[in-house]
Amino acid sequence: MKTWYQFDIEEIFHELGTSHEGLGLAEITARGQKYGPNRIPKPKGKSILLIFFSQFLSPLIYVLIAAAIISLAVGELSDAIFIVLIISINAILGTWQEYKAESSAAALLNLVQVFARIKREG
């Protein structure tokens, strides 16, 4: 199967249903209704709750949780509380850092503007 760079220009025009003159207003309207607006969708950010729960998906966190459970089982309540406190602080700090990073990335995306030159009806 050919990829776009392997087609001749006339084959590309045929595949896309256009010509050297560009699309007419009627075709633009029809394609807009069929395919929707010609815009790049903005990525949706994660919710802060989803970011928080993703902080617990690390193998090291699993080891610490197991250590807290074992500490409780052997009667070391202070060790278990300390481990849970460390896990909680880690989750809060990780959530804050990741949320700030995603906010910064979204702000950078708002600064980038994409322009295209098009030809319409000649």
C-alpha cells in the first residue's frame, strides 16, 4: 500500500476530492457538516483526584504499604503510622508537582498557534 509521499500530485487530488483550484464553498460546507470543524482538538487534562490516585501505582509504594501492614501485624503501631504518613506526604507532593506541570504544559499549548495557508475557489 502506498503512503502519501509516494503518490503523484494528481493522485492526491483525486484521493482527496479536490483540484489545483481548491475546494468550493459548497464542498467546504458539506465537509464541515460531515467531519466537523477543521481544528486540532485540545488534550483534556487529568483531574486532580485522578492524579492523586495515580501516585499509588508505584511498586515502591506497594512495598511501603506491605511494610505498614506487617508493622501493624507485629504490633509496631508507631512504625505503621510513620510509614502511612510518609506515603501520604509523598502522594500529596507528587500530586501537587504533577498538577503544576500539567497546568504549565496547558499554558504553553495556549501560546502555540498553528496557521495554514489554503486556496479556495482558485
